[in-house]
Amino acid sequence: MTTKEKIEVIRAYDNGEDIEYTNIDSVVDEFWGKLLSPEFDFSRFKYRVKGKDAFNPSLDVKGSDDNG
């Protein structure tokens, strides 16, 4: 995480937003837990504002003209 990202996460926590974290060495990128206490350890964990960086697949159901 960059310093800017770290500051953003801490400010969001101070503003009452939900923060999620995951182990830096995690092989499963989709596993994020809710931060329950403000014990930030940037050497072991990555943090994000809940929903902001979460994986949100885009489902385009309108179709495309690639069918031939």
C-alpha cells in the first residue's frame, strides 16, 4: 500500500466507515475481514474501505454484436 492509501484508510476509519483487511501473503484475494479495532499493521496486512476496492463484476446483460 502506498502512504496515500494508508492515510485514506485511517481517515475513513476515523470518519466511521467500515474497513476491511487481508493478510499480505494471502493466496486468496477474495478473503477480506472486517476490522474491529484500529490496530493497523501495514507490514502484515492490506486494508481497504469496505466496498470501495471490492471486486464488483460487471454483468452486461444487454448483449453485444459479437455473435456474428
